[in-house]
Amino acid sequence: MIFVDTSAWFAAIVPTDPDHANAARWLTANSQALITTDYIVDETLTLLRARGERQRARLLGERFFESSIVEFIF
């Protein structure tokens, strides 16, 4: 299992982030299970909204809760 934090989620979804290409490529190619916490989900979605990325926050929020991209630790 690989623990994913806020900076990785942010970089993976925001094209203007300097690490976007690497993060998105890695996330797409990764075959190991991902884990994160409910606090990180909250922090990531809040950061996206604070940075004016409301649509991306909505998209990532839907992906978190409608698919099996990650296992949550509460």
C-alpha cells in the first residue's frame, strides 16, 4: 500500500502544478493499492477550492467517493 498525501493529490489533478506531469503519470501507471485519510481528503478539497479550483475539487471529490481509487483510514 502507498500512502498518498495532499500534495500528491493536488499535483495529480492541477495541470499548472510544477509536479503535475510526474504525479499524473505515476498515478495512472501505479498498480499498488493507495491509502489516504479523511483528513487528507478534506485538506485536499479545501486547498483546491481556496486556490480557485472549484471544478477540480468537485471532480476529485466525486472520484474519491464514487470509485475505488483509494482506501480511506478514518
